[in-house]
Amino acid sequence: MFQKLVSHNDDIRRLVEKGYAVGFDSNYLIVRDVLYLDEKLERKVGAIVTKLVFTDSDHVVQDDHQIFFAGSHPYNTDGSAIANLGGGTVQLPLSEAAADVVVQRQFSNKPRVDGQLVPFPDFFAKIESYVSIISGPAVARYGGTVLTFRYVEKVADDSVFKVHDTLTSRAEITDLAAKFKNEIVAIIGLGGTGGYLLDYFVKTPVKEIRGFDVDPFHIHNSFRSPGRFEDQDFKRTKAEVYQSRYENFRHGLKLTAKYVDASCAEDMEGVTFAFVCVDKGSSRADIFDLLIAKNIPFIDVGMGLSRKNGPISGMMRATYYSQQDAQQVKDMGLAPLADQPDDVYKTNIQISELNALNAAIAMIRYKQIKGFYLEDDPASFNSLFGLSDCKMIVRSGQNEN
């Protein structure tokens, strides 16, 4: 990553050639060995951290006029705090590869040209400006230089994505994204809802995604499937179609044309969470037994739709079966474990928005369980969305609202 970014980005190359201690951590540029004075006028060494925004796989641009700083607030030689560094204290978790850089605050300072505030044209101008402000007093008092010609090539290179996850760094949620690092997720059924769920997970930094569906990809599937289709898709299984559609986006994608039942224990080895997205109650019953026996927590999704008085009505459901309460929740009969003969959904009506919504409800609940999203009621296990009034009913061990 170091050599690629330096060779393809002139402003970063100029930083390295001038002697700045340049390094990278995922989607951040780090400049170490930045001298500054603390409140006691003692010389300290900090680091500047700023976001990288990838425009393609090789080129980056700077995001804004702000930086993060690993260190305390810098001071002038007269003992006054350096002004014009708006911001304040902040935390920014970096990877273990940058464990020596502990971000403590954020600074904001725009350069002036002819009396007017202007944006930084590139990373070189940005780093030069901030180093001059932060390090100037320390160099004036003690001497020394920030130009150490040192670089740290060790970077976090274990990303599951084949493209750069720029949004995680821009939103400053690296610590939350790390909650998915060791997750191995199984999606059983890649039809309408399962297809959208897969699309969401492809863009989530889980370690591995295993998907299962033996059915062929037919024309009606393209109407409730995320993304575009190719003519050759109709000659392949859903697993094959989605594997080719997403394999250029991430690593750890293993989609198999297979029917999952109680005999598939080996396929579930190592799985930390599962999603059941099948429309046959009898198939669901076998899968439930398998997952409960393997002590794998899971979410089952489903739709109950009907057309009795003209427009379609019904509900979308997402039910969570935890490791502790799976059998108990199963015994409540919230998910049908027998085939429903008059289900409108099985007629393959084109309802991609309902599939996407059903998948989104399940995905949000999963991310709550993992601590990515805030949840007010950790005991909730069944979510129902009514189509006619667009209201959500959530059932938990404590209440129903």
C-alpha cells in the first residue's frame, strides 16, 4: 500500500521525498515525529492523522481542512496555547498496526490567501501548513526537525474488501466496524429477501459470508433482486449468479448451490450467525433444528401477504433466535413450520421494495445485537412491520410496543 500510494499520488510523494515520517493505516495518512511544546514548554513528539478519500484503487484526495492529532494541545514559546486550532478532544481508534498513535484531539485551520479562507489544494500543502503551526515553536526553542525521513510501512492489510472502505474512516466508525471482524455469517436462501440481505452483507466487514440456494435464477428473480442482470444469469443457479456479481467487491464470499437441511452440519461449522430466508415452512423446520443443535444464533425472515379486498396487505417479520432462547422462541410458533398453500408471495409477484425492507429490518436487528447500532430493548426478539399502516410492532421478553 505504501509504495502504491506514493507512486500514484504526487502530493504524498513530495511529503516522503521532503523527509516527513509518512505512514498509512487503512484509510488514514499518518505523519509521525511531529514536534510540539506542551503546557510546561517541554518538547513532545506527536503525530498528525488525516483521512484519505480514494477516487479509485490507486489515487487519493484529501477530504477537508481538518486533522486529528496524537498529543496534547501545542503551545507557543511564550507559554500561550497556539490559537486558531479549533476542534477539541476526540478519540479515533486506529488498527493495531498504528497502536503507537493515540489520537487525542481534532484541529481545524484553513489557510488564507489574500485575506480569504481557502481549502487546501492537496495533502502536501495541508501537512506543511499544520506542521508549521504545531512544530514551529518547538523547533525554535529546542531545535531539531520533523523531517526524519522515516516511514512506517506496516499497515492494516486484513480488509475483506477488494475496494477501499473509505466511508468507515470518513464517518470515524472504525471501532464499530471492528465488531464484525470475526463474524462468519450464513444466509440460507438467496431469493428476494435473501438476495437483498446478501447485498447488505457484501458491504459489511464480516470475515466470511456463506450463502446457500440450489434454485435456478429465473426471470422473476431479476425483478426482486438487487443490481443488474446478464442474459447468461438465467442459465445458472442463484448462488452462481450472486458469486459472480459480488466476487470483485470482497474476499470471503462462498455461495453454494445447495439445499440446506438437518444433514448439513458440516456446512455450518464456524458460523457465528445465520439468517433463514426460505418460503417453505417444512424447509424452515429442518433448518431451525440444525441451527439450534449447532447453538448458532439466527434471524428468520418472512412475509405474510394476502389480496382479499383489492390491494395487497400483510406484514414483514424478522424473528431473532438467540443461543439461550432459540428453542423457547421456536415453540411460540412465530415462524410457520409447515407449508402455506394460499400464500400470495409464492406467486412471485414483483415486490422488491418489500424484500429490501424485510432484509433491512433483519440487518438492523443483527447490527444492534453486535453493538453497531444502539438498542433500547436488548430482549426484543420479534419485529413485525404492517404494510397498511407502516407501523412496527416489536415483541420482547419485557414488553410489546
